[in-house]
Amino acid sequence: MFKVKSPPPPLFQRGEKEKPLFTDKEHEKPPFEKGGLGGFEARRVLNICNVCGYCNGFCDVFDAAQRRPALTAADLAHLAHLCHGCRNCLYSCQYAPPHEFAINVPRTLTQMRQHSDAAHIWPPAFASAFHHSAMTTLLLTSGTTALLLGLIWLLQPNPHASGFYRVLSLPLMVWLAVIPLSWSALALAIGWRRYWRFTRPNAAPVTPRMLWLALQDVVLMRNLRGGGHGCNDIDERFSHLRRRLHQGLLAGLGLSFAATLTAMFYHHVLGWSAPYPIVSIPVLLGTSGGIAIAFVTTGLLALQWRSDLTPTTRSARTANSAVLLLLWAVAASGLALLIGRESAAMALLLALHLGVVIALFALLPYSKLVHAGYRIIALVIERIER
């Protein structure tokens, strides 16, 4: 047994009373308030981890924490996003509950990550949408779908157009997608830039090699391998399933993006209008991507449903479920539209698909999806320091 030094003062407001992070109502409401509660607990936990050092081989977090003994606000934000939630450290820790130290690194960093994501949202008034991600997703998806149904009902079908354009013109569909996507791009750029300036070390420049190595970490998801045997996806047993499913989700999104680019090339360069034949490149790419996304999101939801709640929080699980269900809805509605594009239900299916796609675009900065940029930045910083 060793004696642990008292942690530094709270992260944000020094005058606020310090309380334990994990209360009886911890699963009901995470600490999003501006008090330094999350920072205090994260410092306490990581100070003990820095003294122990047992988990240093599991992922990059613990080596990075030892390079940051001060554990400043920027340090904690960086470590929170560097953590991929493999959970090896929880099930291997001799100080995990029911030990009196109650060390739970995955849950502590999950709460810090939620706090950091909310703190960097732009504009700040929209942070409430992040706090209530499930309700925001439901309301926005319902609203955009209702908007599309209303437009289809109000606008007269165009007898001179073919396919989807009989119901909604191409310029209208483009503007309906470009407006929320442009806003989200601006909000993401501002938030990510603030986070980069907040956490970036000044010691070394960013080189193409560092970016390439960080990209490899993203694609291979090196920090989801745990200590090499895999993550503790459900309980103390090792598994590579969650890592494979995340890689499958990346592949599905990549195929869908490639389908969009190919369709744009067909339309603007070759002058070929949609809908395209089943055996065309855009349809094959989009179908493959949609099937992959639907399959992977179903697998991730099932895995999450079966997993132990101890390493995470109910709020984080709810936010994750909301994003997975939204991605599943985009993929499923797209596949349904492909199947029914020549049927009488085409207009309804088009409204459903465009509605969830527009909601996805609008929610990029205000949902769990925003963490992707922060995590990439954290991996780049890790490569700089290593």
C-alpha cells in the first residue's frame, strides 16, 4: 500500500465544494455543470495510475498521463479523447471497486470526454442539444421528415422529370442538404480549432509523417486492441469484436461517400441523371455501404446492450445509442428507397431518407459524432509527443 498525495484543486472553479464523482445517482445525470467535479476526480484517478504504472502497456493513455504529471485542464481533455474505452485497465486494476480507492479510468475519462465535448460546442447555446442527445435526435429527425413530407404534399409533381426529380427538384434537394451541412462544417471547424489550440503542445511541429501515422492509428484502431488480446467488450473476457465493428463502420461510411462522389461525377460531368441502374457504380457502392452500416450499427447496439455498465455511464450509452440508431435509419431508409424507387411509395420513402440524412448533417456538431475530430487530434498530438 502506498500513500497518495492530495490532488490539485478542482479544474474550473476553485471555490466550489469538492464531492465524490460517483454518487448514488451517477447513472442518472453526469456532471456537465461547470464546477471542477470531473477534473478533480480525473486528477485523483490519474495521479494514482501514474504512481502505479501497471496499465502502461494497455494503450497510449497511461504513457501520455505520465508525461503530464501536472494534469492540467488541457492534459485531461487530451487524455479523455485519447482513451478509446477498451476497458482493459478497469478489469486489471487492483484498486478498482470495491477497493476504497474506487479507480475506474474508463468511466472517469468518459465523463471528462462528455464535459470537454460540451465545452467546445459552437455556438455555446447549442450545448443543451448535446446534453439531451436522444431527445434532440428524435425531435430533429421527426421535424425534418415532416418538412419533407409537407414539401412533397405542397409541390406539384413535375411530369417532365424522371425518378426522384418528379417529386423534388435537384436544386431543392441540394439546398436542403447543403444548408445544414455547411452550418455543421462551420461549427465543427470552430470547435475542433479551439480544441487543437487548447491541447496542442508547442514543442514539435506537425509533419506529414506524423499525420500519416495518426491516420494509421485511426484506421487500424490500435488503441482498441487493449494490451494485444483485445478489449473487454462485454465483461472481463477479451474480444476484438468492437474494434472490427468500428472498422466496418468506417468502411461503410467510406463506400457511401464514394457512391456520392461517383453520382456527382455521373451527373455533372457525364450528364447522366439519377436514378441509376442497379448494376451502376454509384448504386453498387451505395448499396454495399448501406448494408455495411446497417449490419455494423446493429452489431454495435447489440454489443452495447449486453455490455457491463460499470466502465461507462447511462448518459454516454444513450448518446452512443442515439447516433447508432440515426446511422442505422439512414442506411435502412436508403436501402428501402432503392428497393421501392419505382413503386407508389417512392415519395414517402424519399421523404424518410432525406429527412434522416438532413438530421444527420445537422447533428454532426451536437452529437456523439463530434468526438471523431477530437480523437483524431488526440492521436496526432500523441504522435507528436512520441
